[in-house]
Amino acid sequence: MSLLKIPEQGGLGANTCAERAQGPAPAVLRRMAAFLYEGVLLFGLVMVVGAVYSISVNQQHGLHGREGMMAVQFLALALYFIWMWTHGGQTLALKTWQLRVLAANGQPISPRQALGRFMLSWLWFMPAWVTAWAAEQLTGMHNSGLLYGVMLAWIVIYAALTRLLPQGQFLHDLICGTRIIDNRKQVPA
């Protein structure tokens, strides 16, 4: 079976994706920059999907049909990520930062891996949301500052975990058998 060779800019002297999948992950700061940029881009997706949903159900108040809106938004995000990861391994933000998602063996990820990666990537947020919700239940007060503080702290902790994990990958990538690699041209020494 041949190793995947994804065409890259420059082409000459580029290592295969499979070879790069065995090395260390790109720098955490670079991956976090792509994470932040992804959030900016997803804002547009969420707004368009929300507008289409609101018009289609004749939503006249923000709380009317809220559960349906959340389900449609979740489905739109899942479709976006699963499609992009299984068709080239790059979302728009990953293309910009020249990163790629592959299976640990260097092959493109399967739809099942992509779905698992999407579901497990909520580890970036869910522990912080649950902690803030529990604190709100205990105190009886809603404190958005607490939520944002807990989320920021958790994101820093989750990113810092890469120092403890093999080859510096994120926890959800390790569990799913996926990897983020540097997609820039690599020149052999």
C-alpha cells in the first residue's frame, strides 16, 4: 500500500504526510492561532445557519425554537468539520496556517474518525461549561465573568496538556488516532 502524498506548494523535496505524521506536532502557539481563527470563521457559519433557521421557522423571539436552533447549529458545525477533515484534512483556518489533520498512520482520516474527533473536540469547552454551571447552581447567581474566566483557564490547561502527551498532540487527537501536522514544504537535511 502506498503512502499518501498530498500535493503541496513547491513540491520539490517535500516529505510525505505519512513521514511528517510520525514526528512532533506543530508548535502549540501556531495550532492555537488556527483555533482562534477558526472561531472567527465559524462566527459567519453560525450567523448564516441561524438566519436561515430563523426565517424558515418564522422565529420572532430569540427563545422561540431555541432547542431547534441549537440542534441545527450543532449539525452544521459537525457537517463542516467532518466534510473538511475527510476531504483534504484542512478547514479554512488550517489551510491558512498550513496545518493538516491526518490519521496517526499518515493516511486521510475516515468519516468515523472525523465524527469522533468532532465530538471529542468539545473537550475544549465542556469541562469549563460544566464547572461554571455547577458554580452557578451552588451560588444561585449567574456570573458570566466566572464562565469566561473558567473557559480561558481550561483552554490554557488543555493546550498545556500537549507537553505531557506523546508527540505533543492534543488529547482528542490522541484518543481518535488523528494528528495535526505541519503542511509547509519540508526540506530534507
